[in-house]
Amino acid sequence: MSLQLFSAEGGPCGHFLSEDGLEEGKCEEFKADHTDKESLQKGAQIFMNYCYGCHSLKYGRYNRVARDLGIPEDLFQENLMFGDQKMGDLMAIGMDQLEAKEWFGIAPPDLTLETSLRGTDWVYTYLISFYEDNSRPFGVNNKVYENVGMPHVLEDLQGLQVPACKQVPQLAANGGLKQDPLSGELITEELCGFLEIEQEGQMTSKQFQASMKDLTNFLSYMSDPIREERKYIG
């Protein structure tokens, strides 16, 4: 996965469509809150259970994360560490990079600085934008990052999304919405490129979106763990 700031085509968020269909490539907005410890704890749990097998956080240490997130070290070790690592270790992974490249076509990148590189809006929108595409090696693609080279590891939670079409308002030349001159009703047209759940997962759409905000919040904290300290110091 290239660490470019923008997708190969479309806007910053590729071919992601806004819910009303009026904007393509605009990311969903998400503002991180490093003071929300509950969100950070939930995000850490998702990352360690679903992402950490492939993606490292090699610039962070387990004990620092546990302390900052308010998680007792014994609970962190028992529930979020799955090997023989020590609490003072860097959060690297045991996956061999050459083997990973053979399996995925590219070694999964370290994600410590991902939100600094791309922004929280991009990361959050990417996480909710996987969809079924049987032409791809892992059977999925992504609206934000076309031809993504990884499986949808969160499919059990989100379910399976598929491309969909729906009626959306037509834009007028002045930037407003076209209306029928007699009835005043909006004039619509069919637009394709939306995503809808075909096979439900363990979470509802709202629950999954909330969880991805928690995950993005955690990754934002990992990229800048002393942000709140800087604010306090001034």
C-alpha cells in the first residue's frame, strides 16, 4: 500500500460518494479526541485484535500506551498482548517482511504515523469503504483506495458491502438543486457508486461507524501521544 496522500483517481478520498451523492472523493469528517479514554481503549482493543497481526506500531511501547489509556498493565497484558512480549517492548510484530510481501504483494506498513501522513478523515473513510469485488485477489476493493492489496479483516464486524445505485437530486447550473417548475419537487437521476450492506455483520452500520471512529482515534493518539501534554504546557 503506497503512502501517497491522495488516491490515484478522484479526490482525497478516491471514489467515495457522500450520502446525498452530491460529492465524490470528499472524505467523511472525523476529529480525534485524545482525552476520550473510553474511545481510545475501544480503539486499542479493535487494533490489537484485528490489525496487529499484520500492522505494527513500532514507534510505541506497550507500557506507555497502557499508561496513557488508563489500562492497568496486567489487564493490558492479559487481554491485548498475544505473545511473549514484555510491557517495555516496542510494538513490533513477528511477521517476516519477505513472507508478507509474498502473501500480500507488499509488506503491510507500520501504522504508527498513518493519521499524520493521511489525516483522520482519510483513515476513517477508508475503514468504512471496503466492498465486494471478486476480480480482486482477496475478493474486496475499497472506494477510497482503489485496488487495495489487503483483505477486509473487519468484515465479520461490518458485514459485506456491495456497490449500489439510488436516485439523487440533480444539480442545477447555479449550484442548487433542480426542481420541477410546476410541482416544485426535486428532479432526480440514478447515480451508482454507493455502498450498501448485502450480508450483515456482527454490528449495525452505526455501531461499526462508531467503532471505526474509536479505531481512528486510537491511531491518531499513536501518531502523536503527547499532543494533550503540549496543549497543557502551552
